[in-house]
Amino acid sequence: MSKLAFMPFQYRHITFPDATRGDRLPFNFTTQDAGPKPKREGEEDLSGDEYESVGWLLDKAGLSISDYRPETIKRRIPACIRAVRVATIRDVCTTAGRHPELLRTAISALMIGVSSFFRDASVFETLGRSILPQLLADGSWPRIWSAGCSEGAELYSVAMLLAEQGALPRCELLGTDCRADAIARARAGTYTVEGIKGVPDNWLPRYFITDGRGWRAHPSLRTGMQWRSGNVLNTPEPGLWDLILCRNMAIYLHAPTAGRLWAQLEQSLRPGGVLVLGKAERPHGATTLRPIAPCIFRRDRS
Ligand SMILES: C[S@@+](CC[C@H](N)C(=O)[O-])C[C@H]1O[C@@H](n2cnc3c(N)ncnc32)[C@H](O)[C@@H]1O
């Protein structure tokens, strides 16, 4: 079967490299010669080259450009070009086509992965003071999922709160992100001196080990944590969850895609389960989620 048959329609006019044939040029863009074509959503903000190139890169990571707000993508293109050390976004694709290991670098630079320990301190205070104790009081083994976990600071923050309550060993903790290298760093649990900021001073020696240059999460924190890379929009994690944190990811999504995400997360919560969002996010369209504290929503029990 033709290689093109596997490609999403919008990429079929791009000639991809065939390593077995030793093609010298990874691919040629023909969009400029193709004459006017109808604009897709987002193309007002991105040039044709940008849309095609970023679309191709995201597609390689299992993501779809149509899910993201174009202005966010646009802002990250210079960083992506710098990270791959080339001159244009088209060069990024050409280079990543020749050196697939650079795909991760390009995707990481395109996505916004800003995170920190105990980000939005008041939310973690509520989690530690009331939400987690309530979950633990049920006597069950709480399942906790950080969706869009970046390099893991969010989930390690929850893990420390659970450890303080002596409950970490009886909890299931999962972190997922679309960036494979962020997941690799989360799994390693290593942070720079700058990256570790936010962890209270007296908790640092309790939960992290230093080699003088950086910090690594203590094995007692890491043991039992699971990390997976994937697109949360098309790979719901199996089973029902007691607590889902999905913070500061939906702000980068198109409203309809964010709506799909809320519906999916709503279904992934057990009745009575809790969803934690970023400060600027609301689960629009999710009819069974009620606000119980700033950024915190509970699914109806029935
Ligand atoms: C700004 S960071 C937020 C990290 C953390 N949740 C926090 O609030 O500190 C957003 C994260 O979402 C991830 N992300 C974006 N789209 C995603 C998708 N479709 N599936 C999984 N992760 C995604 C990005 O790679 C990035 O690590």
C-alpha cells in the first residue's frame, strides 16, 4: 500500500524521506505552488509553512495542530527553531526528518511545559488540609492522575502531601504528558536548584537527595509512581480516578477541544471524585462537576 495512504490528508502533498532509498532532501513543500486553498481554523495566525510544518511535527508526536490555539503555537515557533539550531520552521522538519531524535527536542520546545512544585500554593493547601484526608478516610486505595504533568513537579507535590499523612504507599499515582522527554525527567525525579524551588525548606532533606549540583526525589517518593507519555485527548487512562489534576493545559487548547477534554475527564472520575484545574480554567459543559473550592471541582455522587 502507498505510504501516502497512512498520512492525514493535509500532509499527503508533502514528500517524506525514505531512509531506505537514501533520499537527500527529507521533503519538499509544494503548498506555495498549490494555489489558494480554503483556510483552516488557525491559519489566520500561522503562515502556510508554519501550519504545515508544525502540523507535521505534532502529528509525529501523536498530536493534532487543530486541537491547539494558533496564537500559542505561533509564540513557540522561534523557541523550536532555536532548540533545533536551524533557521526556519521548515528547516526544523527537514532536520527532524533526517535525525528523528531531534523530534523530541522540537516538540518539547513547541509545547509550554512551565510547572513548579506546589504551584498555586492555596490549591495545595486545600488538597493537603481537606481533599486528600477525605479521600483517605474512605479507606480505599486512592487513584490519583496528573494529566499534562510536565516534568512531574505537580505529582511529586501531591506525593509529599500524601507521605506527610503516612498514606503514600497505599495510593496509586500516575503522571502523563505528551512530551516523552518531560516524562523521562519526571520518572528520573531530578531537578535543578532552580527547579526545586517551591518545596518547603524543611521537606527538602526529607524527600530529596542532593549531589551538590541538583536534587533527586527520594526513592521512597518515586517508588510506586507511574509515568506514561501520550496524548490525553485520545488516550483516556483506564478505570475511574479519585483525583485528577489537569492544570494549565486546556488554556492552550481550542474551546471545542477543551470541551471534549472536560467531558472525558468527567467520565474518568469516580462519582464523588475531584478534578483540579488551573486558575484560568473552568470545566465548561461538564454537567456533573460542582466547584467546591477555587480551582477544585467534585463530580456528583450519583
Ligand atoms: C503548562 S504545562 C502544565 C504542567 C502542570 N500541570 C502545572 O500546571 O504545573 C502543560 C503541559 O501539558 C502538556 N500537554 C499539552 N498538550 C497535551 C496533550 N494533548 N496530552 C498530554 N499532555 C499535553 C504539555 O506538554 C505540558 O507539559
